[in-house]
Amino acid sequence: MTAATLHDALAAARGLALSLPAEAVALADVVGRVLAHDVVARAHLPAADASAMDGWAIRAADLPGQLTVVGESRAGAPWLGELGAGQAVRISTGALVPDGADTILRLEKGEDDGWAVKTDTTPGMGRDIRFAAEDLRRGRVVLAAGTRVAAHHVGVLAAAGHATVPCHARPHVAIVATGSELVEPGGPGSRGTIFDSNRFALAAQIEDAGAVVASAATVDDDPAATLDALRGAVGGHDMVVVAGGLSVGRHDHVRASLDALGLQPAFTRIAMRPGRPTTLGTVGDTRVLAVPGNPAAASVGMHLLGRVLLGAEARWSRMPLGAPVEAAPGLDLMIRCRDQDGLAMPLPHQGSGLVSSIADADLLAWIPPGQEPLGVGAPVRVSRL
């Protein structure tokens, strides 16, 4: 199969993006979740005209002068009468404005002797009143379907009257990292072994995209063990991410195992660096994303395609380059960069196996195929890591 372009690979991933049924999620657990339906205000906010300041509720036409204080309206304990000519009601911020009042005299603008208030000011009609529904009107959409709920949204949802909101169920993802050389971080290393970083890096990216890592395993470069691990991962999970074992060497068994499981491929290679062997397809209803074992390539593949599959596609913007970059004929390049005062500064080492290139990066710059280098200041698409 011919290598897909990155544009085609992204389109294929969007076509396979998971959209799971809705479930009610409590506000305490909603940050990071994706709304399955529009959320509307259940009531007007404010529900009725309310004071924006401490002071007195009055009629603007009665000032300046002296007004008789006939009661008090507090938040949660409104004054229930109707204000008449020459009268005032003490009022607290957030308290309901009594019927008949049309403005608020601020506390610092009046003198209250206990039974009357006098002032030489004349506040305009409607001054310091929060009018009913001026913030939210019942039925207004406050957050649209597809919104990934952020921390600052939670108060909005509560103010709109919701204790729970409908969110898409979180995809359950299995990770399989392959390689006989992999050993557990924190344990003893030895000559010929490396610490298993992909399993933890991919798990962090998956969780950051709002999904659940339901299982994570490391398997030796053995055909039977690889097939067993992938069979177990495909069963009962919405998505499987496989790292490594995609080459054509005698110890690479992922492609053969996926074929044996009935993988329906969307593509088996991408004309991209790093990450050319990246493969995407389905086994039954389970999405399978297989990325190279080199850490930078695995991280890039998950950022570009894994997030799309999980409904959390990476955002792209434009930024000028801070140093020249050589384009590659027929290949999209994902250049790891640092944001340096608004410039995308390419890191000096771009090897797909270099974890240092991930540690020092906060941007990916997308360099399209070309013959000519891109100079300093050239605008390129960038995505924040």
C-alpha cells in the first residue's frame, strides 16, 4: 500500500474518531470531559432584578432629598412590599430590588440615621441594578455540544442550574509496548536494555486527551506473545495503541499479528518524518493505532492521530520560524521546536529516537513537502505539545 500523505492520514483518523454514548457526569468530575449535547440555562440569571451594590433601593425621581427607610432587602430574604413615593429600602448586594424601586443609592452616597436616609446626589434611573435575565436567559445555550469542559466552565454550568451534564463516555484504551530490550523504569538497567518510556508517555497523552487507560502491557519480541497481547488488547477496548515492532525485521511481529487479527487498514505508512511506519485501522469496532517504537516518533504519532481518534484533535495555528529549515521532497516533516519569543525555534537534534528532543520541545512545526528550504520568518503551522 502506498504511503498516505499526512493530510489523508488525518482525514482517515477523523473518519474513525470515536463518539461514544452520552452519560450524566457530576460537576465535580466534569473537567476534561466532552459535552454530548448543548447545555442550556435552566432559569433566568438573575432570576429577578437585583442590586449590584450595598445601599438603598429608591425611586430616582425622589432625589436629592430625604427618604423614609421602610424596610430591608437582603440576599435570600427580600422585602416583599411595594416602594412608595419618598421611601427607601436598605439593600445588600445580590438582594432583590423591591417593586416600585428603579435605582440604587450607594451606601457611601447617603446618610442613614436609622429611620431616614438623605443625600444630595441623584443617581440615574436603573443605576447599579442587575436586571432579570441580563446575564443568562432561560433556554440560552451556555456551552455547546463538543465543548471540552475546562475548569473555568464549571461555575458557568452550576450558575445555569445543572448538577450534572451530558458528556460522551470516555474511551477505554489499551497500550501494548513491544521490545525485548525494555525494562521497567526505576529498576536496574543493564547493557543492551532501555527503560520502557513509550508505555508511560502514551498513557499520559491518552489521559490528557480525556480517555481512560484501561490496560498497559509490555511484550517481548516474540510472535506468539505479540499476538496474544494484541488479541487481549483488542478485546473489550475502544482503542488500542501499539508502540514498536512495525519494521520488517525478523523480530518485528506487530504487522503479522494485526493481519492475523483481521485488521482493516486505513493506511499502513505515512509519508512523514518521524513516523513513516505509522499504521491505522480497525479490528471489529476497535480502533488500532500502531506507532514506531522510537520515542519521538511514537509521541508525534499519538499527538497527531491518537488525539483525533479520541475526539481531542490537536489545535494548529501559525508562527514564524526562528531558524531556517530544510524541506523534504515528498515528505511532511514534524519538526520539534521551542517557542522563543513568538518564534518557532527548531531544536538542533531531530532524531526520532531522541527523548531529549521531546523534553526540550513545546511545539511541533508542520513543514510540508518541498524542494526549497524555509527561511527565518517563514510562517508555518504549529501545534502546542
